[in-house]
Amino acid sequence: MPEIDINNDPCAEGVAIVIFGVTGDLARRKLMPALYENFKHDRLPSPFYIIGFARRSWSHDKMRDVLKQGVMAHGRTRPIQEDLLQKQLENAFYVESTFQDPEGYVKLDQMLKRLGVKNTLFYLATPPGQYATIVENIGKSNLETCPDGWRRIVVEKPFGRDLETAESLDHKLHSVFSEEQIYRMDHYLGKETVQNILAFRFGNGIFEPLWNRKYINHIQITMSETEGVGTRAGYYDKAGVIRDVFQNHLLQLLSLTAMEAPAVFNAKAVRDEKVKVLKSIASFSQEKAIANTFRAQYVSGTIDGKRVASYKDEVDVAPDSTTETYLAARLFVNNWRWAGVPFYLRSGKRLPRRMTEIAIQFTQVPLSLFGQRNLAEEAPNVLVIRIQPDEGITLYLGAKVPGNVMMIEPVKMRFSYLEAFGGEPPEAYERLLLDSLMGDATLFTRSDEVEEAWRITQSIMDAWESQDLSNLPIYEAGTQGPHGAEDFIKDDGCFWRSI
Ligand code: BG6
């Protein structure tokens, strides 16, 4: 992580993060461990306050204790320095209130004033159904501005559940905050390896000439998970892969892979280029959506030697649910660089391995010179950006097998984060929290990006409406996914990479 000296930012003095929904999982598992890590590396301004806001009847100490347990369980670098954590939590306070109650916001305002805090980052870590109420109440209490400080808001995905609700959320946010104050969090953008897509593409001269339809046959973006829906079934059953990760993480990875070089490296220029990519993807007609997407649901199977239940048997999933837990899609970016190059995207729960990667498959040699069996053709040049785990980049090449015949075998050139930089990359939340405190929105999604991503997603969801799901394809947990998901990719003469 680049060292950001937030103490040099004159506006950063006396900063608070206000976590709405501090009693939930996100605060404990992600936000507090990231804040601790940043504190430990002296990256936070001083003084820095953590203010939790939620309905439960907690004391300051109770909140401190729960947040501490969160760091103990989920902190990244070990051992956890308990005395340091204790010191950080001395500046943590709790406001007990429902999100509807105006009194709660008065208490919050008083607390900020008492602590002498001007610069405040509001963080919506609540279920999305609460976003509008909180934003409205922030507005009514005039907390969104401070004459001699800044006020910003971080909004966690999902940003709406379709185009219409996304627009209405945006409208609500803009009725109180300006776009510059809004930080829409897609945690994939905070992953080091995802940022490295930009460094790799625009910091090296050798790939750019190849990065187009002339030399690239197709691109596969895979996000596979071994986990099921866990305790989130209530949300997931209404979302499915399409809302949960396609509309955001997968389309973001696609944008970063396909975008043009920005004129400069700043939030506006980078996001302008990403939006252009999304704008170049046409909305699907009904027929095209059906032909270019494939969805399925997992049934019981075995993962890592353990038997896991069918999706329909998970707690809080409707027994007749037709929600997809697997989605594969083929998209085209209709611009001069990419016309005709398929982008295959897929994601699923309960697949055999947790893995996210972008595989760029280059075109074959025009003519095979080496004997009958040319393995370079069977295993072509592929550049794989390994987002997680085992973060790094691999280039698959054909090389001569030693011996007296000209036989080509696929070999790998590997760059590994762990080997090169000696340690695992930092957590996405560490970087994104710092960026939002610094006022750098480059790694956050802008309203037009979200809207474009929903436009594409909505066209698929609309087409799906007419599909009979009584025979929704299934796949056994722990397998490579459903039969049939390879059809459209096979028709193009390509194959899914193994998960
Ligand atoms: C979240 C999705 O955004 O990303 C989850 O809601 C998914 O369903 C998660 O499991 C995956 O994130 P990561 O960082 O573990 O790949």
C-alpha cells in the first residue's frame, strides 16, 4: 500500500467516522479491523474518533468490546497489539438511536461538537433499506455540511436492486449530498490486485500494443466462491448473482480491463474512461439476453471433503426459490478496440475453489510449424491476472520440450505478490477507508457508472422475467458448475478455464 501521510492533510485534523449500523457484521469483520490496521501504521489523523450509531441498547464499553473482538478475530496482521487497540478504542463512542428518530441525530451532532470534530465520514453499514431514512435525517439535521470542515458519506453496495431503485437512491443521496461527497464502495476496487490491473496496463509499454481485438481472442473473468449464502440468505435470495456481484464487481473488473488510458490519473479521468466502456456495452434484447446468459442453482454436494446443503435447504431461502447462485454471461464492448471480442463473465457460490481471475486469451499463431501435435494450440497464450488468492500474474507460453523432437508444451511465467513484495496485500477496506478520508474518489464508483451498470443488468433481468424457471438448471456443490454453461462459449470455439 502506498504510504499516505494523512497527517499532512491540513483539513484532516480532528476526524470522525460515524458508522451507522455499527452493531452489524460489517463493522466487526471489516471496518474495525481496517481502522485498526491503519491506526497501527500511523495512517489515521489524530485525533480520530469512531462513533457507532445503532438501535441496540449498548454502552460505549459494550461497543468497544464488540469492536475489539472483531479485530481479535479478523485482524490481518498478527499478533494483534492489544494495548494499541485499547488506545484506539478510547476514542470510540456509541450513539443509541433508531435511524428514524431525529433525536438520535441531535445526539450525534452534540457528540461531534463536544469532541471538536469538524471533518466527518458517515458510513452506511446498515441494510440498504435504511439508507434513504439515514440520508434524509442527516439532511434534516444539517449534518451534511460543516462550515470549516468536510463531510462525506460512504455507501456500501447494493446501490438499489434495479435501475429504478438505484436512480431513486441516487436522487435521495443527491438531495442531501453533492456527488463529490458521495463515496460508493465496491470493495473489489480496493483490492491491490485490482488496482494492479491499471499499473500493469498503463505502467508497462509491452502490453498496450497487444491489448485489442487484433491480438486478443477473448477474455474470461471468473469469480468463484466455495461459500454458500451463510447468514445472508434473506438478502441473497432476493438478489442472486446478477445483483450481488455481476452488476458491480464483475462489470468493474471488465471496465478496468477494457478501458482506455486516462489522460491523467485522477478520479475524474479514470472514472470517465470506465463509464465509456460500460456505455459501449449495448443493452440486451430479450432474445440476446437469453442466448448470452446462463444461470443455475446449486444442490448439495461436497466441498473440501465436507457435505454441504442444497441452496433451497439453506436457512431463510424459500423452498421453491428460483434464485440463481451461478451466472455465466457473454458481453461485447462495442468500440474500436474491442469490437467482436467476447468477454465471458461467470460467478457462482459453492464452486470447488475460491478464486477470482481475469484471463486474457491471445490469438493463436497463424500457422502451426511444429509437428502433428501442437500443444501451444491446445493451450494458447493466456495472461492470467490472479486477483485472489495467490495474488499475481501468470503468462502461459508454449516452450520446447527438451529432446530430439520439436514438441511444444505449455509452461508458465509467474509473478507472485507474496514472493515479490514479501507479504500478502492489504485488505481492500484499509485502502478504501483511507481514500475516503483523504477525499480521493478514484477507487469508488460514480453515479453514472452505477447507472450504466444497472442499465446493462436491468436488460438481462427484464428478459429473464419471461423465462420459465420450473426447470432452472442445477449444479452439484463442489463441481465446476452447471452443464450448459459452456454452450455459448463452446459455440465460439472456446472453453472455460478450470476453476
Ligand atoms: C460481496 C458479495 O460483495 O462480495 C458476496 O455480496 C461475496 O456475496 C463477496 O461473497 C466476495 O468478496 P471477496 O472479497 O471475498 O471476493
